Amino acid sequence: MKKNLPILSSAILAGITLLSSCTPYPAATPDIVPESRQKENVYYVPSAPNTQLLTEKNDVSLNVLASGSNRFTGFETQASCMPAKHVGLIAGYSSGKNKVAETYMKFQKFEAGAGYVTPLSKVLHFETYGGVGAGTIDNMHATGNSEIHLTSFFIQPAVAASNAKKTVQFGIVSKFSGVNFNVDTAFSNAKEPYCASQLIGLYNQPFHIMWEPGLILRVGWKNFLFHTSYSASADLTNSQLHRATDNFSMGVSVRFNAAKTVNQ
């Protein structure tokens, strides 16, 4: 009987080893979140072009827009005025959410600037604005969350053609922005490696140059116009940043001259 003990012990040990090897997910191996879910989180969203195309001193304009792309749906308000003959002021606020589920991503951004405005001919108009912006992007990941604080400065030249009454306006804009990303995260890097690689990239290289060329069309009446715009967004620093790559907007524009309205 004693001679059989080593053989019995070896058989038991082999059985335990075999059962252990059949375990499908060892405790040390994390469950990876599907990459399609990880890509529902976005790290940059462009605003619609804030190109107001005002032409006279004391002109005032307000745009109310719905905007979106394949990555988000949003709401934007834009305002501008011309306190002097060649001086314009602009401000804009945008907010939105992930197009699939609001809980995946929310964002908001504010920008303001000042610029130079001048006619090129009876039908052509040129303006260029420079300014600053700030915003946040909140992502709810499958295993936690991340928060990105954005600060930026931009320059935005544009050329536009209008009819004599300014009831039809078509503009081409080219916006360049320097954007700084400040990242705060609290999710599982091991379970969401794609998200982790994106945010590590932003941490290692927080300053990016964005280029956003776009088109604007307004059609309507003297004080009320329908507005639509489209702009693309290219990250010139890191083209692999997972972001919304365009912005399509539709809405209305209210425009009047404050001095003429008071005099009436």
C-alpha cells in the first residue's frame, strides 16, 4: 500500500493542475472593455464657426443654432457687435453630449474675441478675429470617468460675398486654434487600454494646434436670416486624437443696427 502512495499523490496533483488550466479567465487577467464602447468617449469637439459678417458701425447680431456630427449633438449661441467702423466683438457658447448616450460624454465651451472688419468691394467683405476660450469635456467611461479642461486662443480670418441688401451671405472661414488639455482621470487603464492611450497622449503632449476651415450661408430678410454652416476639424499636432472631426449647424440669425433702431 505504501508503494502506491507516490502514484496516488501524482494523480491527484495532475488532476488539480488540469482543472486549474481549464479556468477561462484567471483572476490576474482583466476583462477588456470592447473598443467600440471605449470610442464612445471623445476628447475634443469643435464649435460652429462664429463668423458674424457684420459690416456697419453699431451692427448687432445673435445666432441660435443646433449643431452636431457623427460624434455629438449640441446647442450653440453666438453674439457679435461692431462698436466702431472697423472693430468687431464676438462671443459664443456651445454645449452638447454624445450622440448615442448622454451619459458617455458631455461638453461645454465658451469663446470671446475681437477683430478687424473691412469691405473689399461692394459685394466682398473681409474680417479676422482673435480671441480666447475655455471649456470642459466630461467622459463617463465603462469603468470610471475622465475630465478634460480646455484653454485656447485662436485666430479666425474669413472672406464673404453678399448682395446689396445683405439678405444673402456666403462666407469662407479658416480658424486656427492653440488648445491646451488638462486631464484628470479615474478609470481602469488595464480594462480600457484605448482610452488610456488617448489620455496618456494628452498628458504627455497637452498643447495641440487645431485647424478648422468652414463655410457659412445665410439667407433671409434684413433683420432675420436662416443660418447654416459646416466646418471640418484637423488636429495638426496629433491626427490620432479621438475627437469629433466636423460640425454641421442650422439655426437662425437676428441682426439689426442699434443706432438706427434707437433713432427710429
